[in-house]
Amino acid sequence: MRFSFAVRLMLSAMLVSIPTISLAQSKAPLYNTAKQKLLEGKQVFSFTQSKFDIAGYCEAAKHYDYAWFEMQHSTLEFKDVEAMIAACPRAGAIPMVRLPDAQEWHIQHATDIGALGVIIPTVDDVERAREGAKWSRFPPVARRSSGAGQARTIWGINGIDYAKTFNDNMLVVVMIESPTGVANVYDIASTAGVDVVIIGNNDLSVFSGFAQTDDRYQAMVKKIHDETVRAGKIFGQANATYHKGHPLSSDSFFFQNGPSKDGWVPPAARGLNPNAPPPGEEDGPAPGAKKAPKAK
């Protein structure tokens, strides 16, 4: 029997200590509009912000579901991200940060400057998933400490108590990018406080040695999907070319890049594929990727 994502998330919340709210439990729409859309079973797309550009960020933020601040593969610093978020708070796209790891200080910095989501890369085991979730929400469900920062002034408006509402609005995304992560995906997805599991499509190809067209690669994709759904969490793929035309497109909800909400295309991407991954994470077979064995 297949359940909607809202029902799956509600069932999952019964099994973990960190509550994952359902639409039925929400008294009002979340101010994390990207998470609200996910709970409604809608796909969400981002633009990737990899350099300090206030004007460019504020314009793009009007047109997408969330902003993917790239701090794993760029020279962006927290002060850069802080300044961009401050320049146009609540511009439309929900600020999320892909961090280089799951360390406490990185997650504290990201949330204190106003991020409503973190993306943890290369999650191979449940320990890394737990570490990411542990620092991403306030007690009593997790271990984020109270501190200074602009987050409260950005989101604590119009009578909203930021500290009391943040946990529900936070979005913790983990990336499966290696065969080791695939092997452990159910335990990773079942981790309390993890909301979304996505595939790092290019790196999964690189780590496994299988081209994305290889049946063995696609079997890993299916396993990640199936185990994520079994754990009651939301499934996605970093490569937005998979948002349609793939067997799992209708069950994939969280993407890096992809189409804007209103058809707007960034100036630098005009004439190019809007669903293409960022430079360095392009779609296609990994160098030296193994071909699928011929049928006998």
C-alpha cells in the first residue's frame, strides 16, 4: 500500500524523538515554504549560490523555492552568506547551506545567520547522519545552543516566536554519494531529525565506477529511494534532470537547481539547460566508468 508523503511523515514522527510535523499537525503554514511544499507532496528546486554576489542572490531568490549556498565546493565564508541573507531577508527562496561536514560549529553558524536548512554531503553511516541532526534543532529534541545571530530578527516577526517554531521549520538533508552510503541507507534515513535523503548523482557514479546509464547504478538509485520511503522520509536527487522522464521522477521531490517557479532563467544560464548540475557536478558517466555487462 502506498501512502502520501504527509501520511508517511506523520507515521515516521511516531517512531522518532525529533518530531517531523505533518499537514494535519500544522496549525498554520510553515514559514519554511520549501518544507511546506515538500509536506504537500510538491517538488522543490533551487539555484546554487557559490560566490558573494548580493545583487545576483537577491534577484534569483525571488524565483526559486530555496537557495543552495555552496560551502563544500566554494570559497564562500559564513560572513558572505550572512550578508546575502541579510540583504534581502524573506525574499522567497528559503536559505539552505551545503556544508563541508556535520560539525557542530558549522551547523551552529549556518542556523544562527538565518538558514532554515542544512545539506550534509557524503553521508556513509548513521553516525554522520546523527551528528548532522544533533546540532540542527534546539533542545529538548536536539543540541543546538542558543546564541547571537540574525536568524531571530529574520524569522521572528509578526508575532512568531523563533525559538519555539524553529524546530518545526528546520530541514535536514543528507546526501548518499557512495556504495557504502547505499548499503547503510535505511539506517541513515531512519535517523531521528533527518528529513530528506537525496542522491549525489555525479559522485555516486564516481565512487561506484558505474555510469549513470548503467543498470547497476540505477539499481542503487532504486535502493536509496525504496529505503528512504520505507523509513518515512522524503526522497530527492541532486541532479534536477531527473525531475521528469525518469521512473522515479514522480516520487522525487528535492533537487539542486532545476526550473524556477515562474520561468525565470538566470542571465548566465540563458540558452543552457536550466536543470543542469553546477560546474564540476555535470551529468554523465564518470571517467572510466564501468559499462553494464552484456545480457547472456
